[in-house]
Amino acid sequence: MARSRHLLVSLGIVSSVFLTGGTVAYYEEALPTTLNPLFAQSMVDQRTQELVFDRLYFRSAITSTIKSRLVESEERIEGGKKLKMTVKKGVKWHDGQPFVPEDICFTVDVLMDTNTPSLIGKQYREVLEGCTADKTSATVEFKRAYHNPEERLGFRVIPKHKFESTTILPDDVFGSRPVGTGPMKGTRGRTEARFEAFSNGHHAPKIPLLMLGEGGDPIVQVKTIMSGGVQGLIAVAPPRRPEVRASDDVGLKSYDLRSWWYIAVNQKQPQLKDPKVRQALDLTIDRQQLRELTMGIKPDDPLPACQFISGPFIPSSPYYNRSVETHETADLARAKSLMESAGAQLEHGLWLKGGKPFNLKIGMNAPLDLEAKDLLNQLGNQLQAGGFQRQVHKISNDEWTNKVITGQMADWDLLIGKWSFGVVEDVNPLFQTRAGGKGALNIFNYSSAEVDALLDKYDQSNTDTEAQDSYHELHEVLAEELPYIFLWKLDTKSAWRNSVRGNTITPYYYFTEFDSWSFSG
């Protein structure tokens, strides 16, 4: 402890009575791809950036209310088409420069700049019109009036003085050595990410140094935390949870990732154009068996870590349509009837159409194998047994981010992934036709006029009820169209040694309440 403190003093970061502990190390599923919030590509990016930057508005993990650490007060103008925000005084950037209203407007301008290749920017360009600032306030204008404008401003604010223009590229040095207003100063290296405490007018972190390492084998991760080699694991695989639960020194903590797992279906492939074939695939999958084989969760488990879903929302969401049927087990007789009505014949255990077999090229985001071991092969086995030939491949996280999500995998048939959502469960970018900046996350460039109309209806909603009605109808349509075969919501559990205290975990973003964390090691 004394040696760690000496190091921190030499770095000039221990000057506050708030710092109470030593170095805390934890395992993530991967290293962050960037610390620049414009280019967050994964949940690791989202979590780590929460340590370094403040979001303009966020939902409290404690009270569930919308709050801001950067805004002192706000005023809705023109019924919510504009929001005037008076910024807090005394907030500083990590380089000592004062936080000012122009920083908010600069961030908006960057998000609006079409020359900044940011998927996050594309989403905000559909919502924001612009921003003006004076000495004490910033006023954001939306494309239309919102009944909840603060919820639409969850972006992380970046410093105007660190950039020469609003066109920012992913390879900017800011991605590895950012400057934020969050509780920790961050740097990203090749093998780890490092976060040093930074006391501020609106933050008082208690942990001097946080070290992020890339986790590997789940068994090794659990053994390491049990022995005290690290203090935390962001995600504990379901089969390893009983071992952690039995420990007196390590505790499991729920982490609501607000995520669901899916199989994206490429409807542009000739063999998958017919909705009957897609529905037959859905009925060929035995989700209960997959859950047991990959996560050890038995059908009679009274509190399973995995909930089956029938659409693009988690079951606790107000947007989830409970009237849509959930397929927990396979129904091969129904699948056979659908395939035959689609013109296919079953010969020697294989489905043929026009004399050709259904040969499916299936990929999966590789890190998911840590949570549901061997899911890709087990799914492939089920489809093979159901009459579909298959080739299975794991796809690296980098390729998934740079090619799958950007719609550049047109030669694949099925892709297994996971979506996670923050405060606003906006699924429009997943299903909108890719055009004019819309559909930025549409994996197989799915397009449906009916779905586009429902998504526009959601966008134009003026009340929560109108928004829910739009998404309930969307849920029903997607369950028939099946651009995705929906699998499940998998509960996420973190593990932290008991020496880490006050560690309130925020849904999706994780470290929003990091000021309350302390370490007694």
C-alpha cells in the first residue's frame, strides 16, 4: 500500500483526502478498442469511457431519475423542441482547463459533422438540429419536440480546446490518451488500460488507481479473483457462478446489461427469402437445450439466469409485447410443414429445394463463447439435425465491430450476436432501411416498408403510451418477418472481492456511480 501510494504521489494524483485505497485490478471481456466516446464500439468501450467522461444526462442507478453532473439547471423551450442548460461552475477537464458551455455545443457539432465517421454521430443526427452557447448556458435544438428531451442527450461531452475542427477521426491520439471530466484520467495501452483518480468540482473518487486487464478462460478468471490476484470480474460465466457464490471473500453482484441475444438472418440470401423458411429455422432451434448445454441451466431451474424472448426488447421493458409467442423448445413437425409449404423436400435427412441443399454459413461474435460455451457448435448441430447443412465460424470482436455491424457481411446467412441498450431502448437503427444515415446498425441491410413506418411512428411519438404502442406492433411484425431469430436475455453477474465497497453498478454503463466505490486492501 505504501509503495502504491508513493508511486501515485510521484505521479501527482494523490493530493486529496478522498483517496482511501490502493490499486484495484479487474478483468474485462476484452480491452477497450478506444477511449474516444465518438467511436465506442463495444460494451467494454461504453463501460471504460464512463470512468473518463461525463454524459450530459444520465439515469441514476439509485433513484432512477434523470440527472446531470454538468448542468446546474435546464429550461424546456417550445414544448421540448429546445433545451436550455445552465452549466455547473467549478468543473474542470483533466488537463485543468475549465468546462464551459461551448464544450457542449462543440460536442453537438462534432456529432452532426458528417465527416466524422461515428456511428454514434449518425444516431444523433437523426435527433439533433444544432446548439448555441453563451457565457453560462448551452441551448440544444431538436428536429422536433420531445416530451423527454433530457433522455435524448445521453452523449459524453468532449473538450473543444483539444481539437482543431469538428471533423475527428478514429486514429486521433485522443482515443488512447483522452481528456474528460469524469472521475478518472484514462490511458489505453496494448495490454491494459489504466485509470488514475482526478478530484473535481463534481467528482470525488476514492480509489487512486484502477487497472483493466483482458480476461481469458473463465475458469482462470475465477481462480485469479479467488486468490486475490484481481479484485473484480465484470462478467462471470453462468457455470462458474456457484463457485463464486460459495466464497466468503468474493461476492456476486447483478449487472443489468439490458441486453438480448439474437441470430441475425440474411433475407437477401435466396435460400432465406421465404419467411416460411425463416420461421422453420426458428422452430428447429431448441432454446432450452441450448441453454442447458452451453450454460448448464436446466429447464426446471426456478430462477434461471436466462429468459427466453420473442422480440427485440428485454421482458422487463415496457416495449416488450407479451402477447407474442415465445418458442422455448423445438417444434419439428411445425417446421417440417412450413418447409414443405415453401417448396422444400426432405431427402435422406436434408432439406432440398430445386435439388439444392440449404447450406448455411453461420458466424458468432467470438467473445460470446465466454458466456455461453460452445453455443455456435451446439446451434449448428441442432440445425444440422433439423435438415440444414451448416458451416460455423467464430468472428473476432474487431471484425464484428468493423464489418458485421456496418453491414459488410452479405455472404453470410446467420450471425449470432448480442445487443445492449442504455436509458433509451431505441431499436430503430437495427431495423430501419439503410439510407440517409438511418439503419446504421442494420446488420444484413434488412428493409421493410411496414417496419420503417412503425419506426417513424415511434420517432414521432409525443407520449410514452404512443411510443409503447408503436414498439408493441413492431415486436409483432418482427416475430413474423424474422430479420432476427430472438434467443434470450442472459442475466449478467459481476464478481468483486469484499474489500471493494460501495460499488453500486449502473445498468448498461456500469461505472456511473464510481465516486461511491472504495477499496480497503
